[in-house]
Amino acid sequence: MKAVQMTEVGGPEVLQLVELPDPQPGPGQVLIRVESAAVNFSDVMRRRGDDYPVPTTMPFVPGAEVAGAVAALGEGVEGPAVGTPVFATVGADSSGGYAELALAYGPNVIPIPESLEPDVAAGIIVAGLAATLMLTETGALDEGQSVFIPAAAGGVGGYAVQIATLLGAGTVIAGASTPEKRQIASDFGADHTIDYGRAGWIDTVRELTGGQGVDVALEMSGGDRLAETLRTLAPFGRLVVFGSVSGTPGHLDEAALLPFLYDPAPNQSLIGFNLGPWFTLRLPTAIGALQRLVGWVASGQVRVPVSRTLPLADAAEAHRLIETGASTGKLVLKP
């Protein structure tokens, strides 16, 4: 089979199109003939060698989610039947989704509803479920509350704006770096859009919330942005951190910690988010959230922000587009 493989960490150029033996499903596994492979920023982090919760053994085929058709069932797996259109999280052993064939464990394989195209289904689980859980569980966004969402024209951000609106958020403030991206966020349903790379953006967020700050904020840039976003919170606000796109971990110095913890403490929360433990430690909640999300997508209430498809051979270009912020929505590779 054709696959994109890396033998070392580094820049996008480490992603090489190669020929590999077809993987065979082991006990409990499903072999999927891939039609669409989603590209996520977590793939970029893994390629760069950033701190990552799952060890990466070289050589490695990246890609965490795919859509396609069941090609074979391993021992002990009763379905879905061979030929069934499915979407799944993959990456069993070192066989990820940037390939013509990929392995998934049976519980991670879900039949595609008739109303969804494979390109759409491929981009649901990682970004969409992350946005759903961050807003409904980790951030506990209640009806009428306000929320700040960064990178709101991207994969997670595009989902989050739509989901926050569905949950009845009172004010959805979207951050995006260009007028074009801010227009996309508005189209997703944001009440306000701001350029959160400009000086004074924190004051703008507070002004848009009557001086109170937001009840929930998401953060994924790292570096100084962590302390800045913390300052946008209202009393009892929750800041959910789900990555470090800049490659520089966020930090809080004494000037940031004093008003957060002691001056006097405004009962705010700083929470780190990682999707993986939801499947290992909170599986019923994760499955319930995924079912809710799939229902929203199938009914048209949430649009999967697929912006572009590229051939499998262009995986390096897909990573460049994501890493430089030149992309909007989801990028999908086509084997």
C-alpha cells in the first residue's frame, strides 16, 4: 500500500510517500480501506517531536482519524461487515491514517450515517469531539453564558463556535487573524469577531461582555497567550487549554498568578484538556458526546469545516498550511 511515513521528527519534509506491506488486522482490530484521512494539529505536534502523551515509535505513519470502508475484520470482531462505510480513530501500533489502509480497534469504528460524505465524516472525531467535550464537560458552558474561542476559522474553533451557539451561549466571541477568517467565524454564528493578535484585544473582550469578562475561554497558542487569555475571564470563569500551536509552552509568572490565586481569588479555573483520557477513563461520556455531535452534523445543525482536500502525496504541504496558519477548517488527504 501507499502511505506517508516519517523515520525521524522534524519539519514537513520528513513526511515521505512510501510503499509498505498491507497491514493485517489482529484480534479486536478492523482494517479500513481509507477514502479520506483528516489532518489535525496533533499530527503536526507529533511530527515536530513536541511533548505528546502517546510515545511515537519510528518508523511512523501519522494520522488519527479516517473514513472509508471496512476491508477485513480481525479475530473476535463481529462488525461492521466488510464493505460498510465507516469512520474511526486509528493509529494501532504504527499504522496511522495517512495511508491506503489503516487499522482501528473495533470499538473505535462507527458506521457513517447516510447523510454524511466521507470527507465530512473523517473530520468529526478529533476536532469535533474535542470542541464538544471542552464546552459541555470541561468548560461546562451554560445557557446564556459568554465564551471566547480562538482560531475560530480552524478545525476545533469552527466546531466550537457552532456548538457554543447550539448550547445557547449568550455571547460568542471569536478570535481570528485575518478579515477572511473573521468572516468565516461570523458565518459559523459568532456574535463578535476580533483580531486577538492586536494590542488591546483583552480590553475588547471585556468591553464586549460589559466589563465582566467571559465565563469560558479556550486557549491553544501557548507562550504569552496563556496569561493574556486568563485575564479575559469573569469571576468563576473557566480557561480550557488544549494545545500549544506556537511550540512554546504557556507560562504564568507572579504577575499573572497573584490576581488569579490570591488578590483575592476570583474563583476561576485553569484546566488542561486532552482527548485521549476521555476514551480510557470517561468512555461513556465520550461516546455520549460523540453521538450528540454526530446527530448535530447529520441533521445539518453543525457543519464540518472541511476547507480543502489534497492528494496523499501532499501531506507535507497540508502540514505547512496548518503550521503557518494559512488554512481554514479541516484539511483532508485523499489516498
